[in-house]
Amino acid sequence: MKIRLQRLIPVLVLGIMGIIEVPAQTTFNVVIKDTIYDHQIMDAVELPSGNFIIVDVTNLNSTTTCARILKIDTKGEVRQQKNLTYEGLNSTLFSVCRISDNEFLCSGMVHYSGIDRLWICSVDTSLNVLKEQILSLAGNYLVRSKVKTDSNNDLICFGTVEDNANIGTLHFFIYKLSVNLDSLYMKIFFDNWGVGLDLIERNDHRGYYSAVLGVNPSGAAGNILSLDTSLNIRKIVHIAHDLNNFSSIAYTDQTHLIVTGEYSDNGIERDIGAVIYDTSFIENHFSYFGKTDTVDCPGLLQNIDLPDVNAINIAGTANFDFSGIFVSQDSWYFLNNFDTTLGLNWQKYYGGNGFYTLFGILKTKDNGSLMYGTFWDFHNSQNFIRYLSLIKVDKDGLLLSINNDLTLMAHEAIIYPNPGSETLNVKTQLKNSIFILYDLTGKEVTHQNLAPGPNTVIVQKLQPGFYNYKIIQSSQVKECGKWIKY
């Protein structure tokens, strides 16, 4: 049986049900643990109530998977969960969209009759499957899919297939279906090697824009395809500054688009980049961001949300590692808030107590954001099991306690490496702040002014052991914690 678990990035998040208005600016930070099976997460939808549904893929073993749907309330608590498979076969869910307040559409994959096929199913608010279809993609293997609705209420499923006759060759595909799951039109772009990353409908409803990785046999270039309503390519635009990989695309207003992707300014360092175009694809603004000495990766499946008309959120993983899905290093969810010219308003970090991987971000109805991904708790367990990590923040990127007090989970600065040796690095966008390091007796051993951006603190003369640190701005403690020198 041909299963490619390494290419499954499966998790779905559907919005939860309810019709009660959600309280303003709810926040939570939850880890959903399963100590037996490894999980992955891919997509998110919010209900009118402010609740969510998570759909993930459970890796039962090295060759067997099933899909799981979880209802999550506005406090981040699991209210219901259910495993889904198609006829008991290996099944995954990749994406979800809301058709109505009472029905959701999911796209995924089923290993059926020897081929990884497209699985489309609709689910009601009690997590019952209402209808489903298994669709062939001209005999090719499905790699990944995502589903959306357009202005005609057609369902647009798009993604990537692997050529069955030429293993390793990937093609972008689009499938149009009615809300009853009747097939309307399917196209595989055989003339162009490519991975389908994201797609939006044009504001004039005359077609679609899709972000893809590679549009020819040689390659890895990031590109935007301008498609008409019959899915014909009308224009191919190379994404400026060689942004590619993990791209998202969205309208910032009626006349401008933003495209994200992985960016390397020296061929080695990997950061997050973003370009704003007008609808003629003339570049208006460009920015990239990340720590200068670490890898910073865009959200793997969705990394843009637009909290209001004047702001853009771009999210990713800080201190990421591409060498594997289980890496023994601390990482953070990394949320960046920009104005519409890509001027940075603020940055915040979440995590740092294990290996986090951000899969996506979703704008919520209270103008906050839900960040969703996985967490490997390598400090406390050597089992190769990822938990689901959901962090819901307010419009300013803050987490609130039960009493609406700010918590220090939303970091405005990060300290790394920890443990460390001769130097430690402090990354922050705070202005006029000070870093102070104390020994365990409370004696100040290091005092350094910080500039916005990366800062290096020399600590080679300090004795090995435990130290406490504070970052202070205008007499207020902005960050505090422990640092270990080995």
C-alpha cells in the first residue's frame, strides 16, 4: 500500500457551532494532549458563536492514519471529538470551509483502490457526515488539497497531485463542485510543474489568483497564476524578491494584494517575506523579518490575517528547524503586526518551552487571531508525539488571564540560546529598554541597553549555573525569566 506520511500536513479546523454572540476579546492558550498518537493540524474556521472546530490527522502508526474533528469553545476547551474515516480506509482531512451555520465542507485524502484520492465530505454541527464523494484526479496521487467557496457558491478545491506515471513530478489542480458535491469542472495543470499553495477569487469575480511553487519542469520559483473563470492561465507573475514556499495570498483592500513566502537575503538565512502589489501586479511595498542568526518560517499552510482595514498580521515560527518534525530546540509562534505599507507596528512571541510549529492563523470575529499548530514537549517527554497547540490572542496580540490581566505568555522579547555559553541573544522591538541579568543571590551581574532588533550580550566570564533576567522599559518589567549557562 502506497502511503506518503511525510507529505501529509493534515489537520483541519472547522468553526464550532452556536448562535450566541461571543464576548469581546476572548483569549486562551491550550495544548490538546494525546500521549499515544501523534497529531497534525491544518485549517481553522470560526462559527458565529466564536467557537471553533479542529480537524486533525491522527498518525496511528507509520502507515495508518485517520481524521479527527474536535469542537473547541471560546475558552479553548474541547467539547466534543470524533474520528472520521472513509469506509475504514486510511483517511486524512486537509481543509475546511463553512457552507452555512449548520454545515461544513472538508477536503482530504483516502487511500482507495491503490491510489490516494480526493475525499470531499460535508459535516453537520453534531459532527455527522451528511454526504461525501471520492473523486479521481485522472489517476494521479493526491498530495494536498484545500477547499473554499466562491461568489457563485461553487466549491473550489485546489492543491497538488503527484504524477502517477512520473513519480516525483507535481502538478497544481483545481476542482469545481456544486454545494451538493456534483462535479462541475476539473483541471490539472500538466504543462506546469507546480505545488498549489493558496488561492483567492478575484474581487471582480472574473477569475482567481493562485500562489504556486514552481511553474515549469525546473522548478522552485514562487509565482502567482492569474486564472479566468474557466481556469485558463492568463498571466504568470514571478513573486518579487524570490519569495517562495509556504506562500499565502490575500486582498488588503479592493485594489491591493499581499503575498507572503519564505525569503533568503543571502542564500543561507531563511526569513519571512511579504510583498504588496496593486492589481496590475506592480510592486508597492516589500519587507522581510526574522532573527538574523536563526531560521524563521512562515506558517506552513496559512500565515496572513487582516484584523482591520489598517492592519496586517503575518505569523510564523521563530527558531524553526527544517531538519525534521521532532527537533530538540525551543521555538516560538511569531506574530507580526504591520500597517498597509508593511511598516512594523509590533512583534510578539508565544511558547519557547518546547518545539512549536505554526501551521496557520485565522482572523476571529472580535478582531483577534487564532494561531494553531503543533507542540513537541521534548523537555518532559522523549516520545515522538506532537500535541495540538491553540493560542487565541486579542487584537494587540495579548493573552488575558481569567481576570483580564495580561500574562507574560505573549513575549515582547526572546532570549536564546537557553541554555547558552559565551553569548546570549536578545531579540525585541522594544525601544529604550534594558536587559539585566542576576545571579541567584539577586546580585546584578550584567546590565545592557537594548536596541530594537537583535542584541548580543557577552556572558563568557560568568560562572556556569542558573541566572534570572529582566527586561525593563520605562521602569516597567516587560519580560522576566531564567537563563542557564553551561
